[in-house]
Amino acid sequence: MTWEWVLIRKNCTGCAICVDVCPEEAVKLARDMAYPEPRAGKCTGCLICVKECPFAAIEVRKIHSYI
């Protein structure tokens, strides 16, 4: 199963809680970045980041493959 990590920028404060709680290291935030970004192919859909984000700034979606 493939998952897509999506940031809702208007809600994001750049606090990096999502980076800290992700057990798969699927989210990165470098010093020179204003917002976190997903690491391609790493999200497993556990939703910990969604539950822990106090600003409702993250969506995790299942990507359907019809191949």
C-alpha cells in the first residue's frame, strides 16, 4: 500500500512536531526550510503525525494503484 503525506500550509506553523513523531522518518524539516516536506515513499500511513499535529496541518492519503 502506498501513502501520500500532504501538508496544509495555511495551518502549518513549522513547529516540526510531525518530524519528531514520525517513526518512519517520512517527514523532513531542514534549518533553511519554512515548512516540513515528505520524504518520497517513506510514509506508511500510521497517522501519528495527523493525530499529534495541534494545527490540523497534515493529511495522509492512500494512493490507489490500478496497474
